Amino acid sequence: MAHGEVQSLTEPGQPAWTVLVPVKMLSIAKSRLDPHVGGFRRELALAMARDTVTAIASCEGVEVVVVTDDLDAAAALTDLATVLPDLPGAGINAALRHGAAAVGASRDRGLAAVQADLPSLRTAELGAALRAAALTEQAFVADTAGTGTTLYAASAAGRFSPQFGPGSAAAHRAVAQELRLDVPTLRRDVDTIDDLWAA
């Protein structure tokens, strides 16, 4: 299913999930790509974020909230999602906790975090992962390398406790169920030039 096609998770008008998407300051995002893309790194990071958010927003029953302290990113994504100002320089897990607190603690729906560097993400794959995540309290999807995390989710019954950072797959594995699904575009994050070509 392409970005523009709608993948339903629930009845229309009834969000099943809030998906938080943390977006770094563009000035520091994707620094490992700098030798390969030169002065276009900021634009590339923003384009990947837009592609990712577009795919998530196409998933019916999902409310998308971007958490960022970058003004350019906020302006570019406001037509696709709710944009929440981040606490500058606090880090990804702090940004996600900040976002979780801002969307409310009533938790009548699941709460998920998806990385902003999944430019080939297909809506159907995200929908499959969220449906699987709804069956357990906490779940995650590892990246293609198996060491990082591209999606972390807590169902309405679960505690939202993101563990992003170096070795995040192992950290999430200690608290959440790993979803071993056929979702290659959800696993394919972009950190290096090889990742970019693969995406």
C-alpha cells in the first residue's frame, strides 16, 4: 500500500493510536550523511521526516504528533500533524515523555513512537505493526540491523517507557515484546549512505 492509501485500524473518527514522531534539530540531524550529501543534509532530513509523517498520517485511526524544537521542521510538518514544541536539547526519550504528557494521561488509546527517518515507510506495514502491538502491553520493531528501534508502542493497558538510543533494541527487549513481522519498510531507517540507497 502506498503512502496515499488509507489503512484502517478502527472505526472512522475513533483514533486507536497516538503516534509520536520526534524530529531532531535539522542542523545536527543525519550528520553521518554529510560527506555524501554536503549542503543538502538539512533538506534531506526534513524530506525524510515529511515522507515518514505522511505515511503515518495515512493510517486511519492514528493521530500523529510531531515533537520538535526545530522551527523549520515545525513549519514544514504542521500541515500533516499536530506539532508540539520540544524541550531544547533534552534528547529523544525526554522528547517522547514530554509528548506523552502533552497528549494526556487518559490513555483510552495506544501510544507509539516512530522514528522520523523511514522515508520508504508503507502505511500497511505500520498498520500491521500497530495491530500486533495492540495485543500486548509494550512492543517494538527493531531496525534492519537488529540493534536499533524504529517503532516502540504501549497499548492502552501498558506503561509508555521508551528506551531509544544506542543499543535500543536490547533495552526495549528487556521491557517489551519484539514484533517479528514482515515489515521491511518499517525497519529500514536511514543513518548511512548505504541505508539511503537501500531505502
